[in-house]
Amino acid sequence: METKSARLTILIDPVKKEAFEQLCAAQDLTPSQVVRQLVRGYLEQHGVTYRTKNVIGARPRRKTA
């Protein structure tokens, strides 16, 4: 489980930022929640493991022969 937070600063076009914030609000999510989901998905997509990865409910990996 994650215990600390680190800040990630990005530069984004103001029009895209506003659209992103509006979409997040419409889905009752914060922009931070969505960015964290995106980062987790990106790491998963590329097979990157990390120390705080939640393994509860994860599907067991198949052994390769």
C-alpha cells in the first residue's frame, strides 16, 4: 500500500486542461485520481512492477514452461 505521495508537475494546453477537468468532474473523479489510474495502466501495459503494487484480487500469473 502506498504511504507517501510525490508531486508530478506537467505542462498541458489550457484548453485541454479545462476539458479534462470538466470530464473528471462529470464522472465524479478528481484529475489526480484519473492521472493515477492512467499511470497504473501505463505501467501495467508495459509489464513494469513496483513495490507498492496492489496484488489483492490480482489474477495469478501463468507459469511458462
